[in-house]
Amino acid sequence: MKEKTDVNYYSGDKITDLLGSTDANKEKEEGVHLTTDKNYSDDMYSEEQLKLHDSANMNVFTVDGVPSRWEHNKLRSSFHFDPMMPADPDIIQIPCRLDADWGDAIQYALKEAKEMTIGNYRPRHSSRQDKDLHDGELQDVKRATGSDEDVSNLYHDHILGLKWNEKKQEFFIKKKDVPEYDVCFKTIEALGIDVHQSRIHIQKLGQVTPIHIDQQMRYARPGWRKIWLDGGGDKDPLRLRRFLIHLQDWEYGHVWQFGNYYHQGYKSGTVVTYDWCNVPHGTANFGFTPRLTFQITGFISDKTAELIADPDPDRIIKI
């Protein structure tokens, strides 16, 4: 695999500069406190909300004077955040399991993926929300580690995504001519999802994704909001879904936490989805084998909704 870069993949900013400008111990900032932010389930990034963000003279993810992606998102979540509560396995849904041969896709991804870290993986140049979220995220990690070092995250190989253009949004399929990824496109078709982004995640020994609550930030950006509205996200944000397809049987050291529940013991092809508006989650690998997952984000069809409404890990779909 390629060595990790010392610049942000999207904006070109040096990560050392980004970390250096993030002072986790500074005095609280003064400015507009965004306590009126809506919850995600209430269409947080409405036109009204975006105007409020534009007028703010401080990081829009500020809580009690300190920029923090984690604390801001906790306030907008309905999750209980009580670590002593019993684990609830129903916090995730397993609509089905896909019967497929992932071998070639796994080998190709292991060869081609780029290393993504907290500093280099997140777009920060397309909107005010992008930059402020990334700054808040960097400050969370710096405060937790007490270090100016970039934090290892995981590897990505993007398969399908959105390419931003100032005048219009364009769909592109990066790996369409790679036969090893044919199984990935068959997966998308089998689940009936209008996919806007998909990628293979690879997590190796010692890598983590810090606990977080998802934000589908691209739909807050000017021009992209039409996608959100056309997909019905303003009426039901869970028309937009993120799916995780496990490409291997579970192995020791492969950790998935959703709320208070640890997801384990799954089989290759198991499909997982969850309430991205509210469920905190994170991953880690302290095992001796890489953990690979095909991640899909997009708007669900009626077919997909029926699978989610009647989840069954023993429902096998052959592709």
C-alpha cells in the first residue's frame, strides 16, 4: 500500500499546519452560539440553518465555546449516551446476507487503496460546514491524545462517488473498468440503492476510527442540496442510508461498536445498516488480519425499505 500523504487529499493543506492551528487547550471562543441548530432528523441543514451558519463568527460546531464535532453531534442525537445501559442488538438492522465471491475485489483493494487519516481524509474546501467540521474533529482527537501527530484511520479505495463542479454535480464511476469490482456493482443492484458514494474500507492492525455520529455533509453544500430534497431527505432523513457489507467472516480483533452494542460473529456478505442521524459508532482492529468492508451510501428504494423493515440475517441473496 502507498505511504500516507502529509497533505489533505482534497484541499492540499499541510496536515501539520491544520493540526498546528487547532489548539485544544485555548480559551473558550466568544461569538454566536448555535444552540438553535436542528436535530438531523428535523432536516438540520435547511436553508434557514445554512444562513445561520454563514452569519456565525465562530466554528459552527462549537459547544460551550469549544469547537467539537463529537459534542455538537451528541446534542443533535436522540441516543441515550449511558454506557451502563444494556446493549441493544436491534440498534443495527441486518436486512440480508449476500452470497458472493469477494476474493478478487479484496485483493485489488489491498493493492490500490490509499491510506486515510484524520488529517487527510475529509473534504474541507467545498463549504463552511466542511471546514468547521474537520477543524472540530481535529480538535477532538488532539484533545483526546494530547499529541500533534496525525492519527491513523484506515484505507479507502473509492469505487463510485460524486465529483464536485462549481456549476453542476457530476456522477463518476472511478473503477467501472475494473472487472475485480463487478461484484460491487452487482451488490448495489441487488440492494436497490441509488448509490451516491461507495468505497472499500480496509482497517489493519492498530488502526481505529474514533467514535462518531455520521453527518452526510455533502448534502449541506450549495448545489448538492437538490439531491437531498429530490431524494426526500428533508421529509425522512433515513431515505438516505449507509450500508456496510462485510467482505469476510468475523475474525478476532475486528471491532465494531454501535451505541452500547458490539457487532461480531457475522459472516461474509452480511449487510448492516443503522440510524446515521443518532447512533454513535466506531471501529478498531487489534487483530492480525486486515478487516475489509464495502461501504455504500445512497437513497433507498421501496425494495430496500422492505428489506430493512423485515431484517433477516439468514435471508440469502445470491449475486
